Amino acid sequence: MLQRTTTLDPASPREPAGEASRRRTFAIISHPDAGKTTLTEKFLLYAGAVAEAGAVKARAGRRRATSDWMELEQQRGISITSTVLQFRYRDHVVNLLDTPGHRDFSEDTYRVLAAVDAVVMVLDVAKGIEAQTRKLFEVCRARQLPILTFLNKYDRPGRDPLELVDELEDQIDLRATPVTWPVGIPGDFRGVIDLRSRAFVRYTRTARGATAGSEQLVDAEQAAAQEGDAWSRAVEECALLEEVGAGVDLKSFLAGETSPLFVGSALTNFGVRHLLDAVVDLAPPPAPRSDAHGTRRGLDEAFSGFVFKVQANMDPSHRDRVAFVRVCSGHFERGMTVVHEPSGRPFATKYATSVFGAERDTIDEAWPGDVIGLVNAADLGIGDTLYAGSPVRYPSIPRFAPELFAVARARDSSRAKQFRRGVAQLEQEGVVQVLRDEQAGDPAPMLAGVGQMQFEVFAHRLEHEFGAAIELTLTTYKVARRTDTETAERLRRTSGVRVLLRTDGALLALFESPNWLARIESDHPDWTLERLIAE
Ligand code: G4P
């Protein structure tokens, strides 16, 4: 049974900075199949939030079966929606923001990463850094997020861990600083050396890790006698790592330059506790956040937060819309009236919830680092700030560089109104980016995205939720650059280029090929053609 802890011990200090210091807000990033879901479950198991692993998946499955907007997820066996889990661990409140694993939804993940203070990066020991890990890592780096690395699936055959340490450094310029180091090769996992205590933690397999495993601590002498060559090799490797200065360094970790490394097997529960302890001991608590002018708003100032995700129609029985808000300062109390910064209008928070998958609980209060779900948030868009007391505006969340472009048309022109309404809403939710030709009244906007599946979700939802079936025509444009009005004029006279306006006011120039773009850039070095994020 999942316990959601929305209120704390009444005896605890009731001021935002104190509450913030007890909080850790993070996300897990990985390539699909590396073990993110399994690890999430095991975190909940170790935190005592679920009694038995398997509950999250089983529950998610059950929920999905009753939720038609997840139909597509079910058909594809993928996870599109993010969930926010909150649990207590060692007198701390941990907020784990889940991220969709599929690359087509990387923009969604990107927005989640704007709302966390740290990240756990899961690598499959047999595969190392994979495409999606790299892409998400780059976003973390751009945001200077501290990263803890977990080498997962060590119970199975895989690659040499030293080789993976090198790979991290060579490929993504991230220096791994091992906290635990494996004894035995992947597939013949004996346990780990905890480099802080030098103790050997023996690996004992539990049946698919349904319950928290026991961790047996063995002293070095005994470990050497029992583990023989595997032990000597691990000790040698640790000495080697020490020589190259691979000790944990808090400052460079907090700057996102080095990454404490843990080794284990999420499936069989090994190494999970070390990692969760590190989330509490090493990952930073929520800190005062900079506003759009670079001024930090203190944690103890009045409530403020920003929307990082909007999701509609999670429950077909009440078609509504939830805005997820990361609290940045102050004390949030349900029922308080806050200001929606972009419109200047008051926003009532009577329906504040915590959200677990498609399930909701009323939330009465929240503190910096927490996430609240605001129901019926029709006017709240991604990146919008909400505040009480003195005004504040947090920086907007930059959009991802689109790589696919398709023209959308309503199949039935008598449904034009539904089509327009649906496009506007799905755009605001960030399902796709919508581009329009400023110069032509545009009944057929251009959709821009990172992956084909975003378009499928868009089309599916437009048809089923708004009653406007659409026809999508993929175009040959492949790459976009941000431009200005002056360059736009010139680009409009250039073949193989289209200039369109995005809803956030950005002018995007679309090119049919990277080569064509390169040619234009070299012919006209003075033109404004800026790269977009995560290319
Ligand atoms: P994801 O969310 O990152 O996509 O990965 P997920 O946790 O779903 O794990 C992908 C597969 O890898 C699952 O197997 C899971 O059981 C397995 N796995 C995760 N961690 C470990 C580990 O430490 N060791 C081993 N040996 N396997 C691990 P599956 O067969 O796809 O699903 P299932 O039938 O086990 O649920």
C-alpha cells in the first residue's frame, strides 16, 4: 500500500527553509530498459512506501486499464505521462519526479528536469552510455544539475566497470567518483567495497528482489579469504582509482562536473540502499531560485512556484486539466489565493492535489521542493509563475529543438472550431510545438516535435477528446534555427527554407537538410541563425 506523506510531523520546524532542508527533489534519467522503473520501485520499497515491489507496475497497469487517454500508452507499452512520487526516507521527504523514457517525449523529460535539484543517471552495465542517456545528460549539464550515477544490472554479464568509468569521461566529460566498487565481474557479482568505510558488502540474491534484501557487512580480511582473486582485483582497481583522484568531491559534484558512482542490481535490490542514502546525504536540498532577472527569491519569502507540466484529461470521468507546480519558496496552503503572473489574475487553489499516476489525493500544504497538482488549471501554461506576496517571475522553460515537422489539417472543415481549440490546448500542454505562417491566415499549422509518437498522441487526443480528426502530412524539413525579423525577410526569399512563428513568439527557420543550412550559414555569416537547446 502506498503511503503518501503530504504533511509532516507537527513537531517539526514549520518554516520554509527548515522544511526545504529536509527535502530532496530529483528525477531518474536513463535509456529505456536500463532499469528506471525497477529502481523507482525499489526506492519506494526501501522507503517503506510500498510493502512489496511490483506494486507500482501492477497499480500503474490497473490504472491504465481504466483510463482511455492512456490507451495509446497501453497499445505501445510505453509511458507518456510523468508521475510525481513523494515518500519519507530517514526523516527526509523525497520527491521523485518520474520522466517518460521514450526519446520521442524527451521534451517532457526536459521540462521535468527544470523542476528538480538533482538527477540519478542509470546505466545498464552491459550497454554503458546510450543515445537517450546522452541526450538527457546534455540537458542536465546545461542546467548544471548534480548527477549520481548507478551502474545497474551487475548481476548479469556486462562490461568492465573501469571501461565504463573511462567511457563517462571520454564521451560525456563526466568524471565518475566511485562510492561503491564491485567485487567480481558482471554476472559473477560478489558484492561491493564501500569506499568510505572500506567494508565489503556481500551480495545475496533475493527472489527478484520482492522484499528489501539484507546487506551483510564483511571485514576486509575475511573478504580476502573468501573472495580470493575477485577481491584482490577489486582492491587493485580501487587503488588505481585513488591514484587518479577519483574520490567524491562535493563541490564539483554540485557543479555537475563529477558524479558519485554506485554499482548494483535494482532487480535483486543490491546497492539500492547506498544510492538512496546518497540522495539524502549528497544531493542538495532546494535552494533559493533565481527569477527571470537573476535575483534569488529566499526560501522563507512568500509562496512561489512555476508550472513545469500540464496534463489534461488524465481521468476520463472528469475531463479536466492538471498543472504541476514546483514550489520554490514559502509555505503553500490549499485554499490560498495566489497570483498567476503572466495574466496578473488571482488563482484559487482549492483543488490542490498530489498526483500518483492517474490517482489523486488532496494536498493541504507544501514546501519548497514539493510538487503540487492544480486541478482545473485551464489558464496555466508551462513555465508560468504563481506567487503570493511580492511579485516574481521565474525564467521560462526553453523549448527543445524540433527535428520533425508535419502539417495538420482538420479532416472535416465543419469541425474547424474544435480543431482550433484542441490545437491550442495541446500546444499549451506542450504535446507538440505549433508553428504558424504569420503571412498566411493559417488553417493548417505546422506541428514540430522530437519524435513521431508526439504527433500520434496529438492526433489521437485531438480526435478523441476534441472530436476533430486530423490529417497529418510529414514535411521534408529536418532542422530548425531561431532567427530574427531581419534575417527572416532574407530567408523567405531563399529556397528550401520556411520561416514560421512559434506560439512563444520565436521565429523559427526550417531547413530541408543540415547541409543546406551549413551552406546558407557559410554564405551569410551575418545572418541570425541560433541553435536551439539539446541538439
Ligand atoms: P526502464 O524503466 O528503464 O525502461 O526499465 P525497467 O525497470 O522496466 O527494466 C527493464 C528490464 O530490465 C526489465 O525486464 C527489468 O526486470 C530488467 N532489470 C532492471 N534492473 C535489473 C537488474 O538489476 N538486473 C537484471 N538482471 N535485470 C534488471 P523485463 O524482462 O523487460 O521486464 P519484467 O518482466 O522483468 O518486468
